[in-house]
Amino acid sequence: MTDLDQQQADTLAALAAATTPDAVEAIRVGALGKAGWISALLKALGGMTPEQRSAEGPRIHAVREAVGGAITARKAALESAELEARLAAGRIDLSLPAPTTPRGSIHPVSQVMDELAEIFADMGFAVSTGPEIEDDWHNFTALNMPETHPARAMHDTFYFPDEDEAGRKMLLRTHTSPVQIRTMLAEGAPLRIIAPGRVYRSDSDATHTPMFHQVEGLVIDRGIHLGHLKWTLETFLKAFFERDDIVLRLRPSYFPFTEPSVEVDVGYTLVNGQDGKARRVLGGTEGWMELLGSGMVNRRVIEMGGLDPDEWQGFAFGVGVDRLAMLKYGMDDLRAFFDGDARWLGHYGFGALDVPTLSGGTGVRA
């Protein structure tokens, strides 16, 4: 015990002379490690008399605290100095090319959504949204599809086991048409909106997936007729596909929420590709391709929206956003949209700064 003060002084002097964190670690092991001299003194306390422990114990613990604190401080100082030296020695050569890093891209569906919003905004349409988890009344009943209506069989619906507070069935919406009802009830008329978003149906193949994207259009005003519908769709498709030779054909059809209802076909021309195979290019009237459904809003739907059908009329249309992307950008399998393949996204994706504009084109590939 007589050499305790001298051992402490020697250890502190060695710490002050240490120039690397490794040297500090060696001193720590020599003092506080299992075989260290301070550890040996602590073990020796067990063999002392009570009077000796009372006298020497506080001295030994004080030395341990002093040496331990000095070790921590010296190690932190050396590590900080080492870091400062590395930072001072390091530099960035701005003449070198930027390092290669992964580059993200805008998904074609997101790009087409922006294109649609840009085109319809220029035509005076606002964008409306609604919940993807919908109740049975908004998704079916308010759209002229009551409980026993056969049109419900046209939708392979994902239902939830629980009902809402009003006792209505809950489901994943099968179309974005419920947004029409919600907007009419909330805003009244006149109204001019598009409602893009995700929808869900139990179906899967090369042209169908359980989740896909749809955009609905709705116009409610006085004196609205089919001519307004045809002009709107024709103007939209010419702007979207960036062609002036788009030709539409309206065919009578049936949808429970429109009357009369019409399917819209778009004319196309067959063009031989580099592989010798003919492919369809929109424009002309060499053939016809079904593209979307539309019609005049059914009187009962207008009533469900809280409006007087004798005063207000309107038209509605719906088209798959994924289908539009496939036609415009030459994709042949809808399932690839949701695979998350970086190679596919790198080929079909768009740059983050490629914002669609009517003057600069709605979809210039990055």
C-alpha cells in the first residue's frame, strides 16, 4: 500500500505520454484489467482486517476512480484529434466525375396521373378523392345498384367481415364512382371533377390485376347532353396521345349509373414494326379499340347525390389509368406494373423533373 500514490502517479504520467487510443487501451488493461494492479489491490481487500479495510479501502477506490476517469478523458481526446486529422487531410476533387449512384424514376402510373390532371385542369376540371375502404351504399346503392341488382355480379368485390356504425357492409371500392356521390353531396352543383385513384377487384391475368388504377370524370350542370361528353373525351384523348387524328366511335351499352350509356371506341392503324409484326397505333379508322365507358348520369344517381334531376343533368366516364399507360408507352403486360423490377422501372420510368405540361408535351420520357 505504500507504493499506491507512486503507482497512480506513474499510470497518469503514462497516460499523458500515450499518443494513440491503442496505447491508452494497453494502460487500461494494465491497471483495471483482470490482472491489473488496481484490480489486484481490490482483491486484496478481502484478506485484510476490518480496521485495514476501513483505512485502505477508500484510498484504493479513489485511485480506481481517478485512473478510470483519466483513461476515459485521454482516449476521447486522442480519438477526437485523430478525427480532426483525418478531416483536415481529406479533400474532395471537384474535377472528378460524380460517383455512380442508383437513380430513382417516376412510375408510369404516377406520370399518367399527372398527365391526366394537367389536361383536365386546362379544361376546368378539379381533382377529387375519396376513401379506398368504402361502404356498400356509396359503392353500389347510391349508383343505382341496390342489393338485388344483377349489375353487382359484374364486380368481383373484396368485402370486409365487419359492418360500419350504420350497419352497412364495408369493402374495397371496385371503382372510383363513389367519389361522384360524395362530391355531389358535399359540393352540390354545378360540378366538374375527375376522380383518379386505386380500385380493387378479384381478377388477375395479363390485362387485369386485383388492384389497379382508374379515373372517373363527372360533369353536372344545366343543359348537358351527349355532345358535351363526346367533345370532352375527344379533346382529352387528342391531348393525352398527342395526336390530332384521334377518331371516336360511340356504341350503345349498359351501365347502371348512366342512361343512356355508351362504350367509346378509338380508331387505330396497323403499322409494321422493326420485327416485322404489325402493331396497333392509335389514329385513323383502320380498326377500332374499346377504351372506356361513359354516358349521361342516371336520374336516380343525381337524386342520390342530393340534386334535382329536373334541374341538373350531367355526364360521366371512366377509364383505366394503367390501360392508358400501356397504350401510350407500349407496354404489353399489366402485371409488370406491380412487380417492382428495377430494370422495368429504369426502362419505362420518368425523370423526377419531367413534369407534364400541355406546351411541352404530357409524357416526354426521361
